[in-house]
Amino acid sequence: MDNTKSVPENNLELPSASPNDITNDPELATFNGNTELFGGAEVMEQSNMDEVGEDIQIVKRRQNDNQKRHSGIQVEDLISMIKGAEKDILLLNQARARALKELDQVHAEKESLQGEIDLLSTRLAETDARLKYAAQEKIKNELLADEVEILKKEIAERESIWKDGKDLKVNNTTIKEHVSQSPIIAGELKALAAENESLKEEVKVLKSKLIEISKNGQYIAEMEKERLALEESTKQLQSKLVIAEANASDLAKVKSECQVLQRKVEHLQAELEKSTERMLLPDDITSKNQALQEKIDRLEEALAQAQVDKSLLEQTQEKNLLLNEQIKLLEQRLLESDNDIKAQLQIYQEEVQAFQRSLEQLKHENNKRFLDGPVQDLPWDFWSNLLLCLDGWMLEKKMAFDDAKILRDMAWRRESRIRDAYAQCKDKNEKDIIANLLKLIKASTRPGLHVVHIAAEMAPVAKVGGLGDVVTGLGKALQKKGHLVEIILPKYDCMDYSRVKNLKVLDMQIDSYFDGQLFKSKVWLGTVEGLPVYFIEPHHPAKFFWRGQFYGEGDDFRRFTFFSRAALEFLLQSGKKPDIIHCHDWQTAFVAPLYWDIYAPQGLNSARIAFTCHNFEYQGTESAAALASCGLDVQQLNRPDRMQDNFRHDRVNAVKGGIVFSNIVTTVSPTYAEEVRASEGGRGLHLTLAAHSKKFLGILNGIDTEAWDPSTDPLLDFQYSANDLNGKAENKAALRKFLGLAASDARIPLVGCITRIVPQKGVHLIRHAIYRTLECGGQFVLLGFSPIPHIQLSTCKCDIKNENVQREFEGIANQFCEHPSIRLILKYDEVLSHYIYGASDIFIIPSIFEPCGLTQMIAMRYGSIPVVRRTGGLNDSVFDVDDETIPAKIRNGFTFSAADEQGLNHALDRAITYYRKKPNWWLELVKKVMMIDFSWDSSASQYEELYEKALARARSQQAHISSSTR
């Protein structure tokens, strides 16, 4: 029922009565107010009945879902069914309570209706009394008519006498003579003439009264008809009242109200007698009767609606009975489910025991293979864990520094003898293990470089953007080349600790200077993706890394200056002598000036500093005084040639400090390196980069081809490769089903997009691509997520713009929430991202600027053809299939230059057209892009070369200084 439409129908009005009549008549005013209340109650009752119906429908749907899942039941499903049943029972109880409440309201409305009927009955009685009074007046009028007849007869007699008088005129002479002879007769004649004139006047008056009486007779006849009609309506209402009284539960209250109403009637009758003349006016009586008739009609409609509501309540009660039966049936099924759960738990326990036995056997076989197999086949986790153990024993002073160094060299070379010695005693206590390893000590040569990355992110334990992927990917690639790679991270409370192996805290603490005093920090160690990682946990009252998020705090500048100094303090106190200290983005750019100004003079001087800026949009600017907290000299550093910001001279710029104080400066692609040399791309640092251009280089990032491999990806339902693409089509069908997209035509192109929803990513072009894909008959899936507010300290204030963009895309997502071809998922979902890469045919990246970009490489790895704007790393990794100036063997996608809708249309339309009209050509293109090597091997080689050159220059300089001193 539409509640908004039912209100005007039940909101009773009295159009025939004037406002003054309603105001002056208290009974009419009461009746009008009660009918309005009745209409409002009806609306409320129907609204609540709708809510009860919705609750019943929810329970039915849940029961149907439970019945469908019962056939393939699992332990988790049964538990969820039990929880769902408990919710359903609670929902039913609430529905019952509402139904009982509504029943009480209906009874109250019926009592109110009965009172209105009684009021109407008293009004009808008043009307009958008035009609009786009118009948008495009619009798009086009839008597008056009889008197009029008598008067008519007298008038006739007198007229005859008058005629006789005329006859007398004929004998005028005789009369005159007689009159002259008799003066008495003359006097009588004059008196008769005067009386005759008065009788004529009385006859006129009586005629006018007779006309009025005849009119009153007509009005009385009409009122008699209305009285008969009202009596008939009253009889019908009385019969309905009998039915309503049968449902009433409190007759005593009704009788008392009737007595009160009777007294009101007597009072009204007394008032009526005082205003008899006004009430007898025909027009007034007619208008009152018409208003009363309209009230009766509306009251009958209200009574009929009450009967309908009563039937609805009866139906609800019947449904409640059915629901009770269904609940009993559900309880019985739950009991059966409990028995099934117990049986399955018993089976599960038996399987666990069998699994444990198999696990023990596998461990035994693995240990045997471990000792018998070649050293090169051991995972990097083993060697990283061994190196961490050696460092831990050395830091805890359980092993001499020189001994630990020799053993670390053996581990770097991955010698079998240290493997065998460790494997033989790894189940023994720590003291026996150390003693056994010390037997192996002998001279050895160093295998490679010692590289330490100090960063704010590392995938997959602490990842926000591409920085985390780079730290892990580059570190693993350098490790495979024989270098010792170690990572230092903050120990965030929100890290994914499940991805850290062998996590433990060292029995040592480091003292780090901050805000004029020393603060202690704990050091934890573990392995992540086969890399040794140290986690710094500050014991600072501000709880710098116990905030529930990686970035986005108001004191991020202080948090990361503290971490940068604590990381260097750890290297100093641990006695490490790294060759390269590689810091990333503004968060650890402070390492460069801290290293040269504070720690190199203290003896930590073996390393060269490498700094990589992954995005010049974020530069970490702050007031110059903030640098003093970590012990840096503000006066010396707040200079144009050092850390002073190029726009605001009262602020320092962390990225500028990284550029100035590092030996190697890189960014994440060659094209982006050229773009940031211009004023727009460099965001004010283009002049600084120009001054240090000799040490600045762009190296294209790679991807972790082991983590991103469709042939082994555990998150895909169907694995596939370039040689067998059947799994990709199956993944496409699975994703369509999962998202509720139309799946009738497998050849409809599916366009994917995985991105942060920020202006940098070309959100206006992404929005246009959604509608353009729909126009071209394709399907579009967006996995978009908004970054954490204030994700990094930036020179541009774009948070409000980002928030507006997020709201806009939420509106688009709601618009297409049930569309068969468009779906927007506005969150980050790692599993769903693998699904989209594995299912999409085309992948769109229309960035306004893109330092490197990894999604285009991952998309091609999974056989999704990229459509990109030529900027930054996109320009270095995607080459247009129709560009004849590029060798055909490296053409791998569709590109456009202008950041507008026309440019996007040209590239996207070509991709969709080729997909539909050239299926064989498209299939070969998919195989081609899947075979492209986007691994970190090539990029790691370039970094390796930069490291070696920097160290060679350092040795040359040191030799020059030594010869000069001689």
C-alpha cells in the first residue's frame, strides 16, 4: 500500500460546513479531529504491517538459502546456518511483538469507531426530536388552516352581504330616502363599510400566511424523506455496531462513555430548545443534514477499512502459525545438523591425525633431501635465516664479531659445509649450534656487495603503493646475483605479520637521539620473501608506529626522521659495514644528510648512499626547525644549495636533501627522469636535479615474476600460460559470474582497470572509458581504491580533490550496481586484483603522469593488452601496435598522447575493434606480451653497475687522499 496516497483518502473533511459552523459546534469539531486521527492511525498500521511482511520475506529467503546449501554442507556452512537461524528466530520474535502491538492498536481504533457511531446515533436522535417538533408545528398549521377556512366562509357571507349592498345601490333613492328618514341605519352602514375594509386587509394577510404554510409543508415533506433515509442508515450502522460490539473487550467503558454522551445530548437538547427558531429554518436544517450524511458515508468507509485491516491481521496470525511450524522444522534440522557436525568433526580429527603422521614423514624425507641435495637448490629463506641468526648471536655478544664475519662470508658463498653443520645441530640448543659452527672458521674471500635498504614499505608485509614492490623485487634480484641484501623497516602495528617468518626480538636495544634526549628502540628480525629484515620498534611516548596505519598522521615528518636516525644507529651499534645504503622516497631521504653529518664521523663510513624518488609529487616539506629533533644542524642545512625548499625558504625539503647528499640518485623510469627535469614534472626540484644531473638516472622498475605468474598463481581458479590459454577464458567466465555480469557471449571484450582513485591516474578519462566501453558493446570492471588521507607530505594540497573524486565514483558505482556490463568495486582487494588481471582482455591506464607503473607489466604478464597514455614508465614499457616507427617485435599495446577523451577514444576503439575483428591476430598478441621479460633481472643489473661505479669512485678518491697525505 502506498502510505502517501492513503492519507488524503482517510483524512476526513467537511466541505459542506463553513469554518464558522465547525468552530461553533463542539461536537462537529470533535468528530472531525477523531476522523483525522483514525486516518493517521490507519497509515501507521499499514506501514507497520508492511514491515512485518518484509521481515517474513527475509526469513523465507534465508530459509530457502539454507535449504539450498544443506545438500553440500560443510562445518563452516553449518555454523553460519545456525547463526542465521538464531537471527531468524530473533527476527520472528520481533515480528510477533509488532503484530501484537498492531492488534492492540486495531482494538483501540475499533473502540474509537464505536464512540463515533454512538455520537452519530445521538445526533440522529436529536434530528428525530426536531422532526417531531416540526410535526407538531404541522398540526398547529393544520388547525390554523381550519380557522382560515372558517374565516373564508365568513368572508363569503360578508361578500354576499356586500352584494346585497350593491342591490341597495339600485334602490339608492329609496335607501337615501330611508336613510334620511332613519339616521340609525345610516350609522350602521358606515360601520359595516369600515369593517369590510378591515376584513379585506385580514384576507390579504391570511393569503400570504397560507402561501408560507404551503412552503413549510413542502419543506416538512422533504425533511420527512431525509428522516426516513437517516433512519435506514442508522439501522445499518446499528447492525454494524452489533458486529463491532462483538469484538469489543470492554463494554463497561463503552456504557460509561454512553452515559457521558447522554448527558451531553441532554445538554445539547436544552441548548436546542433555546435556539428553536434558528434550528427550524429549512436551509440550516438541510445543510446540517447534508453534513451529517457525509459524515455517515465517511464513517462507513472507515468501518469497511477497519474490517479489511482485521482480515489482514487474521492473515498475519495465520502466517505466524506457519512460521512457528517452519521454526520447529528448522530447529529439527539444526539438531540434525549438530549431529552431522559431530560426525564430521570426528572424521576431521581422524584426518588431522593422518595429516600429522604424513607431515612427520615428509619432514623426515625433507631433511634427508636437504642434506643430500645440492646447495644451489636450497631456498633463500634458509640462507637469510642463517645470516639473521649469525647477526643475532653477534649482536647479543654470544659470538665474536670476527667469527661472525667469517661465518657470514660462508653463508654468502652458500657453502655446503656450513649448511651441513647447521643442519646437523639445528634441533639442538643454541650453545651447541654456535660451538659446532665455530669449528668451520677459516679464511675466506668476500662474495659480493652488502646492500642495506632503509624504507617505509616492503611488500607484502607493509605495502601501500609501488614502493613496497620495488624494495622486495629489487632486493630479491640482487640477492640472486650473489649480493647480501638486508632491509630495515619500522615495526608497524598494522603489518601483515603472517608473512614474516621466524620473527623474534633481539636481546639488545639501541639508544637513538631525538628531541634532545636518548630513546631506546627494540630490534626485531625475520625473513620476508627470503630476505633478511630488521624491524625497528621505538620506545617513544608518541608511539610513532602504533597508529593503525602506515601513513596519514599529522606528525609523519617526526615519525620518519626518528626512524631514519634509529636505522643508522642500529647499523653503527651492530658493527655492520655495508657497501651501499639505499633509501627510498622522502620518508627515508633523511638518511643521506644524517649519514654524512653525524654517522660517518663516528665510523659508519664504509657505504655509499643511493636515493630513489618514486614520485616527485610527494617531497616531505616541513618547517626548518623540525630538522633539529633528529640532531641535524638547521642553520647549515636550511640553505639553497642543501635542503631549503625552492618555493618556501622557511621550510626544508626532504627529497631535495636526498638528492644533494646521496652519491646515486635514481627515479623509476627513463621517461619520467626526463619529465622531472622540466619545471612542471619536477615540482620545483628541476633546478636541483640539473645541478646534480651527473648522478641522476632513470631505471625502469620490474615486477616479481614469481609472485605474478598465471601458470602458478594460487589465487586464480584456473591457471594458464602462453602455451595454453584455456584457463584465461575460464577465469573470464568465473569473474563475470562472481560480479553478476552478463555471460551469454564469451566474445564480448572485458576491459579491466586497477588503480588508485586520484587525479594523477586520469580519473576523468577512466570515467569516460566506462561509458565509452558501454557504447562499444564491451564490459568494464574497475577495482579502484582511495588512498589514505594525507598519504604523504606533499607540496600540492589535493586531499579535497581526491575526496570529491571518490564521492563521484561512488555515485557511478551506485548507478551501475546491477548493470549487466559495468561493475565498480571501490576498495583494495588483493584476491580480486588477480582475478581481474587473469580475466580481462584489455587493461586501461590513462594516467596524467605515471613515474613507472607496474599494472601494465602485470596485465601483460597475464595476457591483458594495455591501453595507456604515453607518459613516464608507460611510455617505456608499452608500444603501439600501429606505430611503424617502432620495431614490430616490441609492439605490444595501444597508446595515445593527449590527455583528453578523443585520444582515449582512438586507442580504446582500436583495441575493441581488433579484438572483435581479428581474433587470431589478437591471440598471437596475447601470447607475445605474456612472453615479455618484465623481471627485475635487467633493472637489478643496472643498479648493480651503479653501485660498483660509486664504490670505485670512492676507492679512487680514498687512494688519492692517501697519496696526497704522503
